[in-house]
Amino acid sequence: MVCWVRRGITLLEVLLVLLILGLVAAAAIPHFVYSGEARETECRSNVALLSAAIENYAAQSGGRPPAGRADLVTFVEADRERFPKGMPRCPYGRPYDYDPAAGCILAHRH
């Protein structure tokens, strides 16, 4: 009796590998595509929350906005209901800049 030694890859093995790669790509690609959009949305939401905190501070202090970043941080960190984790940071890692003369959070680009 003659035994043949087969070397190589069968069609079934190739299809199985392609199926696994397709599943991994289907799970990974949306994560990379939409992660930037989610970060921008979170950044805009944080700016809106900080702007509301500045307006709240002004309402409590007779119409004056916080005198500096330190006053804003102190006020925000005292408000544990709205800011349970303290002063928010931009999801891209930068702190938000506060302009005390204008009484607003400065916009920044990512």
C-alpha cells in the first residue's frame, strides 16, 4: 500500500482563516472609525457643562464670572452632582482653557 504525504493548505482551511479575519475586521474597524466622533461629542458636551457651571457661578456671585482658572476649578469640584469626577478634561488629553476676561471656555481644535 502506498501512502501519500500531502503538503499544503486545503480550501476549507483557507476559508476558515478568511472567516476569522473577517470577524476580527468587522469588530475592529467601527471602533477606529467612530472613536474620533465620540471624542468630539464628549468634548463639546464638557464645554457645554463648564459653560453652564460658569453661568451658575456668575448667578451666585452677583453676575461676576470666576476670577481665574483656580476659582473655576474650585467651584466645579465642589459641585459633585454635575461633576462627580471633578474638573473634566478634554478626551484628547488637553485641559480646557478658561478666559477670565470673557468669562468663557476657549474653543480648541483637535
